[in-house]
Amino acid sequence: GNINLLSNIAVSQSIVLNTAKNVKIQGYNSVYTLERTGAIASKVLLLVANSEVTLSNVILDGKNIASTVSLVQLVNNASVNLNNGASIINANMQNAWAGGALYVDNSTLTINGGSISNNTSNNIGAAMQILNHSNVTLNYGNIDNNKTLDASSGGGGAIYLDGGNFTINNGSISNNYNPYIG
């Protein structure tokens, strides 16, 4: 089914899509924002499990609210397409070993013109952590201005890859930072 956004939405409960759903979330005739509120600071904004989700003209905004979970989690054979006008921004991961913006575990992420920007993590992969046979493909789009803060962490200013695949066909990965490695 389709979810057409007509305005910006402050999200006070996690959005959970599971059990073999195929959903398109898109801004209707404009770009709209789904933003994390303090009410879900310790919860994921969007959880996709065993489903396919396509995001277009929608911004998932962590609002730089300190959290111990990734802004978006893809698990159990999830598939997400980050298309034109879609962005994942301003995640602020604190004191946890998971990607700041995205946690991708045994799932697929395809970036077709979207962006993952301005995310921070205390430990690893401010843009994303890729695990367990996951596949991430950057066809075109941007992964930029993400940073990890702890110099003793395992690395990955933008991406922490551990048991998955990352393919770049086109696009840009730039201005990401880790004081230790990557």
C-alpha cells in the first residue's frame, strides 16, 4: 500500500512494518519530514522486518536527539529503497555499538538518489552498520557529513561493514569522519 504524506509529522511511536508488507512512503507533491521526538528517543523511528519499503520525497529526521538505537533498523530480510528526495538525517547514536542512522542486519538497502547525511555515532558507522549477509547498493545519491566521535572505536566514520556487502555503482561518499580509522 501507499502512505502519502501531506505535511510534516512529529513521530511519538515507532513505525513498525513487518510480516511481508510492501509499502511506499512518499511526500505528496512535496518533500515532508517524519521527525523523531523525545518520546521515542530510546526507540527506533522506523523498523522494517521481512517487508519491502520504498521511500520517496520524505526525510527521516533524528532531530539530533540522543538515542541508544539506530534511527532506522532493517532486519530479517527487509528491503528498503531510498529514492529521490528521501533522506535520513540527524541521528545521534550514544553509547551503543550500532550504526547511527541505519542498522542493516540480514537485509537489503538500495540508494537510488537518496541521501544519508549529518549523522553522528559515539562508536561505529554514523551513517550505517551493515551485518550478516546484508547488501547495500549506492546507485546514485550521497552519504556525507557523518561522523563517529570515539577515537578507540572500531572505525567507520560513515559505514561499518561486518559480514555484508557494499556496492558503489555511482554516487558520492564524502566528508565523513572517524578520529581512529575509516
